[in-house]
Amino acid sequence: MDLLDDIASCRLCTARFEATHTGHQPRPVVRAEASARILIAGQAPGARVHASGLPFDDPSGDRLRNWMGLTRDQFYDASRIAIVPMAFCFPGTTAKGADLPPPPLCARTWRAQVLDTLPNIQLTLLVGGYAQKWHLKSGSVTDTVAAWRTHAPSVYPLPHPSWRNTAWLKRHPWFEADLVPHLRRHLAEVLA
């Protein structure tokens, strides 16, 4: 896919990333093949993913794979699952270590082009508020995820699987009791 080569060489945010506390260079991380039936729309790679070049190659990915009921091999089969975050590069951190938001320039530049190359998507997972706002024009993550039945079975809004959301998951037990089993069943049907 020539588009993925163009994305891999993208340096639009070089100055932005150099100015962050982490002072890093762009390293776009995206996986997409035209045959994919599932789209995972995340936020942006974290520091570990920036280092490895493999999306969700961290504890957040472990939690997401658990929610999906998939093994690592199944999850990383790009012929079946496209992983297209809102920003392809690690945005960096503040001096206090907080993650910076995904730069909107990335989605404005690349998102429509990438999605146009994925004609077989049957199921989309919107992981976190940035993906939900872009795709659904939604409000809060809690309200959007709570209204998941409105979008299912073609779209499932999910909270970000970060450890930072463990308290959110405890306050909203319906997520793992109701949404996750429904998602797993539908995902298995799409992948069958």
C-alpha cells in the first residue's frame, strides 16, 4: 500500500515533537490492509509503542485484547484487523510526564485517505474520547460508552484500556458485564 509508505515517511510534526519534553522524532505506527474487517480506531501510540513500532504493544493492549477475547496473533493479523489511531506518532509528554493529546493535523491529513482504503470494515472499535469525537461527534466518554447499544453492532465505543481508567471500570461494572461479552460475540462472528 503506497499510502502506508507515505505515512511511514511523514514528518509533519517533527518540530512539534522536538519541542516536547521527550524531544523525540516522528515514528508513525499504523496497520491497515484492504482485506481487514475490523477497525480499531485508537488515540495515539504511547512511549512503549513508539519504541517497538507495534500498536498496543503495552499493558493497554493486553487489556484491549482481553476485552476483545483475542490472542496476540489474532490481534496483529493485519489482513483481518486494521489499527488506525487518530494520530500515528507518539505525541510526547509534558515535563510532569502526562501524555500530550494526539495532534489533530495527523487525522486531518491522513484519516480519510486511510479509511478509504479499507472497504471491508464491518466492525469499528472507537477506543477513547478522541476517536469517539471524530467518528461519532460525541460528548463524554462515559456517556458515549454508556450508549453503546445505539451504535452496535457496527461500532463499539470503548474507554481507553489504560491502567489510568481502572477506577472508571470499577465505577461502571456494566461495561465488562454487558458490553464486553456482546463485543466478543459479534467480533467472533465477523472474524469467522
